[in-house]
Amino acid sequence: MILSEKLARIQLTIVNNISPLKFLKILEHYGSASAYLKNQSTAKFKFFSDGEQLHKDAGYEIDINKTVVYGEETYPELLSQIADPPIAIKFAGDLSLLNSAKIVSMVGTRKNSEYGRNCAVKFAGELALEGFTVVSGMAIGIDTIVHNAVLAAGGRTIAVLPGDIDNPYPKSNLGLFREISKRGLVISEVCRDTDLQKYVFVKRNRIIAGLAKACVVVEAPLKSGGLITTELALNYNREVYAVPSPVFSESGAGCNKLITEGKAKLLNNSAELLEDLRIEKSTRRTGLPEAEQMVINCLQSGEGSFDSVSKSAKIASPELCRLLLEMEFKRLIAKSLNGNYTLL
């Protein structure tokens, strides 16, 4: 995507306050955001082809290099399929995680029980060890426990924030925010909603639901953001799982209700979840250099040794050493204890 079109899409959301639904209609009718803006006669809709001028007029700081917009190759494919995808997303960390092959969201109450904590640690940690990227909202309670469990397991996690990534919420999780920014990914929707009203959290929850093929609610009362996320996930045709809570548990009554109504699959243990969520590795990952794609192709059928990859991909040993190391850093592959390589 050319820079002028990227700027136009950002402008529609932060200057003109265009909703995602209207944005999609604009693309359908005009073909591009820049064509729409150039077709408007009012000063309010003038087209800013220069990023610096856009910043001045919008009164909103945004780093183009730390922003991904709808339609870019790096925009999350699953999120682009929902009815109201965010037009632009700010990020800090490893952007490639947005298009992980195996991704699941995990949410729950802010006022968790010890039982809920234990379940969150177990499920999140085991998913991380199995190579899943785990998405949550960095809220106090279950979300925080989930993120920390994934990091402790050496896994990959995505935090979706309400409001703006430059003003992370909650403040008590600033340390966690920094840690995820270094070892995972933090994102927020580009918008002018700086006041954290209730609807801002709902907008955030739709991203949590839309990013993953499956949503797990660990512990949630009858009225909670976790249940809103699961309802959104159901609307997006995602699989929903709920951890059952004791009969008299108020903090888990929402999970029990989801199970009783048949909206969520009852989750007894992580083995059931892992069996259900095993996702076949893609035969093609877009946007990769040719050499990296050749390595990916070699590993599609299972793990491979250095020599087998070198022979199949026809890459000399010195070059392959460097390439495999880079791909490990990008989390495209992993090196097993036996020295062989596998896809992530």
C-alpha cells in the first residue's frame, strides 16, 4: 500500500471520525480512501498527502511506522473478516504475531478467585508451550494472569488495550505493558476516544474476539466484559470455550450460564482444548523473502535437520546458518533439543 493511501485511511478515523462500517462502504464505492477524500469539496474532508501536516491538523500524534491499516499485508487476516474491523491499529512489539498460525484469546473477570487463577495459569501456560499465541486485554485479574503465565512459559502473547497505546491502561500494569512490548505485542485501535467510557472497552473486546479463531473464558460473573467478548466471538463464528465454576460461585456464574445455554463448550482440561485447537500449518506464508519461504516449504511435513534443509532448499551452509538464526528471532521456526528445526 502506498503511503498516501495509508495516510488517507488514518485520516478518516482520527480527523473525520469515520466508523469502520462506513469506511468499508467508502472502499466499496470509491475503491480507496484517498479517492473518497479527493472527491469531497468541504474543508473538513481535505486530503492530507503529508503526514506531518496531518498530525498538525488532527492534533493527534501517530508514528506511521508503528501503525498498520486495514488492507495492508501485515493487517491481521482474521480481524479483517469481522463486520467492523478497526481502520488502523497502533502497535509496539512483534507485529508478525497478528498473523500467527495458531492464535487463541483468553479472558475473564477482574475479581478472580484462586480457582480462576489456577485455571488461567494452567491453560495459558500449556497453550504457550504448544506454540499458540494468546490474546487478552491486559486488564486486572484473569487477563493479567494469562499474560504473565504465557511470558513465564516463554510463549507469545498479544495485549489489546482500550483507548490509546501511548497512554496504557491500567496504570498498575505499566510494567507488564513494557514487558509484553519487548517479548510480545501490544496493540490499540487508532481513534479519538481518549476517555475510557464503557463503549471503548466493548470496542477493544471486539478486537480480542476477532483476532483469534477461538475464545476461552476462564472465569466470569453474569455481567462482565468477558461475556461481552464471548458474545462477539460467537457473532464472528469463533469457537467459544468456558471453564466451569463451582455451583455457588458468583465470579464464575457467567461461564456456567454459557455452558448451560450451549453457547460455549465445557472445558475440563487443557488436553481437550489442545485437541480441538490444533490448526494445520499454512502451506504458504505471505510476504516472506524467497529463501525463508524455501525453508518453510522444507519443514511443512515435519521437523528437519540442518543438512536436510540445506539439501532441499539448496542453500549453502554459511548462508543457511545466518538464515535459520534470523527465522528463529522472527519466531517462524524453532530449534528442537535434538538440533532439528520445526515450524511455529
